[in-house]
Amino acid sequence: MDLELSDDQRMLKESVDRLVAERYDLDQRRGYMSQPAGWSAEMWSAFADLGLTMLPFSEEQGGLGLGGVETMIVGEAFGRALVIEPYLPSVVLAGTAISHAGTPDQVAEWLPPIMSGETICALATEAAVTAERTGETWILDGAAKVVLGGDTAGQLVIPAGDDLFVLPADAAGLQRRGYRVHGGGGAADLTLIGVKLPEKNRLSGNGGCTRALEAGIAWLAAEAVGAMQAALDLTVEYLKTREQFGKPIAVNQSLQHRAAEMLVEVEQARSAAMYAALLCDEHDDHVRATGYAAVKAVIGKAGRFVAQNSVQLHGGIGVSEEHVISHYFRRLTAIGMLLGDTESQITRLAELGGFTTAAPHFD
Amino acid sequence: MDLRFTAEEEAFRLDVRAFIRENLDPVTHRKMVEGRIPDREEIVAWQRKLNTRNWATPSWPQSHGGPGFTPVQRYIFLDELHQAPAPEPVSFNVSMIGPVLIEYGTAAQQERFLAATANLDIWWAQGFSEPGAGSDLASLRTSARRDGDHYVVSGHKIWQGMAHHADWMFTLVRSDPQAPKKQMGISFLLIDLRLPGVTIRPIITLDERHEVNEVFLDEVRVPVDCLIGEENKGWDVTKFLLSNERTGIARIGMTKHLIRRIKRLAGGNRSVLAKAAALEAELKILEITQLRILDGQRRSSAADPRSSILKLKGVELRQAASELLLAAAGTSALEVRHDDAPLGDDDAEWLGTIMPNYGILRAASIYGGSSEVQKGILAKTQLGL
């Protein structure tokens, strides 16, 4: 057991932290949001230049070969800065799906443009699509909703039947309706009517999708920690400086205790994010499935508690669009809902039998 | 970064489990599984078994008869006891007074008490709280007046857990009522409970059990060689005692045992199983928090204020599990059946302890620093509030 960062990991953390500290304050973020894509192509290039878009992929596949901990470091920094560029959709979700499910040829075709940042790719996580095979051609019909990053993606990965399909966003028969998402970033609803794809666009099996969702949960956990810690820090600072009745409001024990309860939840979220980061190397599918369900359940609950109470403790200013705390509130709410909310993860964990059996520890 | 235990640590876990399986008396084990409280003799026998391997004193250094466990080994050891479940070594002996004797005791005091404390030849009670001194412990009023080679002690102590089993009591007394600060006039005394002037009275708690007591001290003559540390410096000793040995404070293994019982009673009740899963999710993550704090202890032996997180969340989950167990058992749990009822059929789930244990577990968020005190500590030390 060792829970310290390595020297290399510390260096990565410093450089990512510096990048977002210098180029991602709330005003800059507003500027990025107002660009045509809803995010900044310039920042996206900056992330790619730092190697972040190729970070989690193996060296064999042309990536940096870094792991869950490094991704967590990036996620935490992005969560603190409320980064809106499509890292989760393109690198974490679609990239992981392709990297796990693709043949070497498919990976060589689809992954490099994601790693270089030149193509934004999106994975449909809430899809009802069928795939019929006719000779060498697959025909896809159905719909997908809230495809994160789907509004600006050039490439889409869509689960259909037992497989995943990669298709260009301008494929004939594909309609998409893009929109902004509360909390930052964009998404799209897709309709597929007789979309024709060659066999080479089929990524065999659904394991890639499972891996992608797990990576997505690990990413959201890290992002949540960054956002929750920032919200807690701002709230504590506010308690110390805001005066009412002639005294800083921090003198009130009820507010001190609420802040302490928030701290407990932030630390639990941090544990969840670390666990998620290290779980990606686990070979046992059941251990990963139960573990990620627990992580997402805790992140959703803890994030909601911290989001609600950081607004509450800020008082009126907490509900204004102008104040950053309201942005953390929205992002944490979205994080809680994406890729399975607390209630659905708990249901899943119960179906999987949980961690402790009914049997005695020993007879 | 790596959360896994080493092969040696995993082997150690199996070693502990095998030792418990082979050495824990089946009746004691059965009582623990059912949530009953074992008898004095059963607890003594078990601690002496553990002591044959120096395991009765998991936090003591090898130089004083401990096993020299690493923080991770201590955690694994306690986790196996909690999950088995088996009685923990008596905490008053091994987590409280033992480390104090090692840190502050004279050579003569160590010689006189340490081995007997480890082997439970002496059973200790904790004489801290008073009717007017709970969370505000330093306001205690029990007085100690020096008279030659003795302190003459008078006062009223309360909430002495298992004091009816105890031989001695480590006690905080006010030795200098004129001290400028209330923390400054306190001394730490060891009192033989057989001395004239000591009266122990039971307090029956809401579980209808006799676990705690009050102790009246009426002009008890305590020899001065029973003073720990310096006169009027007892508060330093107390702070050391209270900050010491927080490993396993989250009692995660105990909550796992409750979850096993919930699952046995729930059958196919989906609502109960979903609530159990919600507890398990948080418990799994609390385990990671526990490991993070252990990892910190490997680097620094200083008390970690984040331990308050373990206490708060650990108690919250254990209380919630006891509440869910009560729900899973249903109204049959309302039948009053005491711990001394005969052990029944092996396979039948004993419902008699579920309501009493749910009730008495409310005390877990009160003793050892109430949840409100823990929040105050976190606000002050971690948030600067």
C-alpha cells in the first residue's frame, strides 16, 4: 500500500494545475463558452500539446501509457477549473471504448485522431439502436439521447446490438440535435434511420463500452473531487470573511458543523476517486463492477450534499449566475446524474450482491 | 499509488483468521455472532489466548511486550476480530492505560502493572467522566488531597464501562483547586477498587443491560506511588491517552458483520437489500479513507485529526446498519429476551439482541468524543474555523 504520488505524477499535477490556473478563470471560461463550438479550440490544443489527450492510452497504441492515477490528476484539475472542453466524451469515453474493443487495425484508424485532438469523438451511453447485417453492410436504426460531446463531435461511437459502431457525424441517415448542457459542455440527441456502415466500422463486443463507462465514472469522480474541494474552500473562506451582526458568520457553530460535514463528504469523495483510479487495472469483472457502482453512488450523494450546502452557506449570492459557486453547484449536480445516478448505482450494487455476503466471515 | 496489501500482509490476515478460528471458544464466538455480551471469564480467557502470541496488545511496542505491528497489521488484526466477530482485547487495558504506562510510567509502575494489564490479570476501568464533566472533561471535581504518602480522594465518577469486572481504575482527580486554569490542577491516579471508600453502583442502560456503572470515592487513601507522571500534569497524560490508538476507530468490520445479519434476515426483501447496498457503498469507500489515514501513519506517528472523519462516518454507518437490522427483523425483535437466555439452535437467527443493540449503539456517537465534538475538531483543525 502506498497512496503518495510519484515524482512524475507530482510533475504532471503541477503542470496541469498551472495551465488551468493561468488560463481558466471564470472570465476566461465565459469567453470559451461564447465561442461557436461552446468551448475553446485553443485550450483544446493546449491540452493536446501537454499530451493530455493521449495520456491514458498504451504506448503500443501510440499513447503515453499512463494510468488511472494520472487521469485522476487531470480530472481533479479540470473539475476545479470547471473545464468545458470535451475531454470526458472524446478521450475518456470514446477513446477508451475504441482502445479496448478495437482490433489493431481499427485502433490504428480511429484512435490517433482522438489522441492528437484533431477529431472529437463521442460515445452514446444512452442508446436504443439496432444493427442488421446485409452482406458486408450493417444497417443501424434507432435513437440515442444526451450523447455528451455529440454536438461538436466529428465521429460517433454507438452501441447497437452486441457491438459498437464507429460512424462519422455526417453519415447519411444520421440526424442530430445539439444543445448546451447544464453544468457545462454540450450534448446531442441522435436519430438513426437506415444508417449504412461497412463491417470494418464494427467494434466487436460490448466489453469496450463497459470499460468506457468505468473510465467515465473514474473521471467524473476525479472531477467531482476538484469541484467539491474548490466549493468547500470558497465556502470556508466566505464564512471567515462575510460579516453579519458585526461578526464573521464563521463564529456560528451550526455553520462550522455544516462545513465539517462537507469536509467529511469531500474526503469520502477523494477516497472514492482514488479507489476508482486504481480499480481500472483490476482484472476481475465483478470486482470492477461492484467497485465502480459504489464509487458513483458515493460521488453522487457526496457531490449533492456539498453542492447544496455550499450554496446554502453562501446565502443569496450563492444562487447568482455571476458567482462561481453556482457553477460548481450545476456541474456537481450534472456529475451526479451522468453515467448512472446514486439510486440506480445502488440498485445495481444490490443486484450484484454487494461486497459482503450473508455467509459468516468463517464457520 | 497502490491500495493493495502486500503478500506478507495478506498472509498475516489469514494467520489471524486461522488463529481466531482455532482458539476462540465456540460459545464466546456464538455470543459475539448473535450480538450478546460474553461473560467476564470468557473475555479473560480469550485475551489470555491472544496474549500467548503477544496479540492482546496490538499497539504496544516490542520493547514492552507488544507484537511490534505496523499500522497496517494493526488494522488487519482488528478488522479480523471485528468481522469474526471476536471480542477485542479490553480497550481500557490495551488502548488506554497500557500506552500511558509505557509513555509516562516509572520503571516500578511498568514492572508492577504492564504484564498483568496485557494478560488481563488486572482489569482496568476508566475513571474520567463525572456527572458535571462530560464533553467538558477538564471541569471535573473529584478531589485529591495530599496527606503524607497518600492522596485522599473523594468524588463521583460516572459511565465506568465494565467497572463491575474491574480491579483497578485509572482516574482523573483535581489535585490543585487553586490552579489558574482548570486543566492545570489535574492529576492522573491509579486506584485499587478494593480500597476502603470505593463503591461501585450499576447503571442499567436502555438495553436493560448492566454494562456501565458509577463509582463513588469517599476519602479513599491512594498511595502516592500510584500517581502517573507529575502531580498536576495529568491533563498532558489525558491528551496523550485520548489521541492514542485511533486505528480501527471506524469499526468497519463490525458494520460488515451487521450487514451479513441484515442480508440473512432480509431474504428477498428488495427494499432492505437496496438500503444495505447503499450502506455497503459508503462503507467500502470509508475503508479507503481508513487506508489513506493508515498510509499517513506510516510516515508520521503524530495524531491525525482526520481520525475524526473515521469516527463520525464509522459511527453513522454502524448506527444506520443497526437500524436497518431492526427493520429487517421486524416486530419480532420487540420481544424482550435477555443475553442469558440459552443459546438455541445453531441456524436460527437470534433476534433478542437486535433492539437492545440498536438502542445502546446510540451511545457510540456520544462516547469517545461526541459527533458534535468531532465536527468541532474538524472545523478547527482542518478548516481553520
